[in-house]
Amino acid sequence: MNAITKRTDITTSDEGAEVEPMEIDPKIFDLYDEFCHSDMDRRTFLSRAAALGILGGVAMATSLLPRYAEAAMIKFTDSRIKATYVEYDSPGGNSGQMRGYLVQPRGEGPFSAIIVIHENRGLNPHIEDVARRAAVEGFLAFAPDGLYPIGGYPGNDEDGKVMQKSLDRGKLFIDLMNGAKFVKSHALSNGKLGATGFCYGGGVTNALAVHMGADLQAGVPFYGAAAKAEDVGSIQAPLLIHYAEDDKRINAMKEGYESALKTAGKSFESYVYPGTRHGFHNNSTPRFNEAQAKIAWERTIAHFKKHLT
């Protein structure tokens, strides 16, 4: 996808007048992807945007930084849900104790359970919002914070990604898998479990399918790293795999992963969403593609309802 892309949100000037959406150069999008997935700090990100020599490049780069308060689709005060933070034991993890965001639908239950796995920066407000969206659809949703052993999500993604990188990766996965076991066995759960996640969390979703086997009933990774071909045989959950069209790093794994799933006779569907970039489901930044994110989410909920209810 080489064309300049427009923002999907409408901004207003200081006087309250509507301003035309900003057009963002693909080089700025690529730089932002590098910023999200590397040690690059914000100052370097903005200085490198300026160095590209693109008119308005710094403004474009700044516009890509998330706006969580404006992006929330389901408020935490929504009468259809009840949201709270809970702790759970996590033997073998980074500290033995974890915390997550539990959202239950209105009603007494039991409910099918879904674990929502964050990106590479901890439990930020967008992932909490995704958990609320799942609860509105009738699922007991749980979003663990992998950063809890070192203080929890720090309130911004830049520090969050540095904190997450500092953790033992294997123990972090154990902490998240223990979160899946926690919500699956929760008193409000009917014992059926689905998993979804985004970017890093999409890779964790694939890994949970491998490590949990028949204990996971459905998986929906969004643009996440594929499971190793030699591990695919352990997968029992039907998978719904979402890819962005312009996502070279993740899409390089697509053919091998799908070939391994087919060879092993596993149940899966995969979709590549046209005109999208990595992170297209996240509506807090201009990478968001409203039309394609809506389709992907509707497919996600349908997949969970089919296999968990």
C-alpha cells in the first residue's frame, strides 16, 4: 500500500471549526511501526520524522500517537457491564502474583470466557476497551497486565514497551497463560475459553493455542507472530487469523503457518484486510481502518459465539 493515507478521525481547530483529516505519508507510518517495535524513544521518533524532509512530517508523526480517552467505544460506566481489577496467582511467572481487568456482562451467568492479550506495552486503555466490547457481546472478558510484577502499565506506551522488554519473556508468557486459566475457571465462567490478542498479543494467542491444547476452545490472533511449524500439531482450537495487507514483518510468516496448519489438518480461517496496516484495529491512532476493523471484529465475535456457546 503505497498511497498516502488519510486519518479516519475528524479534528477541530481551537475555534471549534471542523478541520480536514490529515494525510499521512507512508514513510511516517513505517517509522511509527519501527517506533512501536523497537527501543526508539519519542524524541528520536519525532527527530527522524523531521529528517525525512516531508512537509509536515513532524505533525504527521505526532498525530500517530494514541488518543485513548477519545477512542473509547464502551465506557467503564456502561450499564451493560461491570468492570473491576482483580489479582490472581501466577506460579512460575515473573513474581508469582498478577493483576488484570475483569469485565462481566449484565446478568448472573455463567458466561463463556475470553482472554484479551495486550500489545508489547502492557494493559493500556485501548485493550481495556476491547475487553469491555467483548463483555457487551455477552462474554466474561479478562485482560491481564503483563507489567504488573514491575508496577503495572505506567500510563503511557513509550515507557510501557521499555518495561515489557525488560521482563523475562518466558515468564511473561506463563503469567498470561495463567490469566487464561484464571478466567476459564472463574466462578462466572461456563468453562469455555477463547483467546484474542493484538500484535504481541496475537503471537501470544497463537502460543496459547499450542500450549493449552484442548483447554482452549477458540483463538483469534490479530496480526501476531505465528506459532512454530513443529508446534502446530498441538493446536486444538479453531483459529480465526487476521492480517493487515501492509505488514511485511508478520505477513512473512503467513504462508508457512497456514501450510503447517493445513498439513496438520487444523481448523482455521484467515483474512487479509485490504488497505490496512499493522494495528488497523486500534482506533486510538490513524492506523485505524474503521471499515475493516468493523468487519474483523464482527467475524471475531461470530467465531467466539460459534465455538464457545
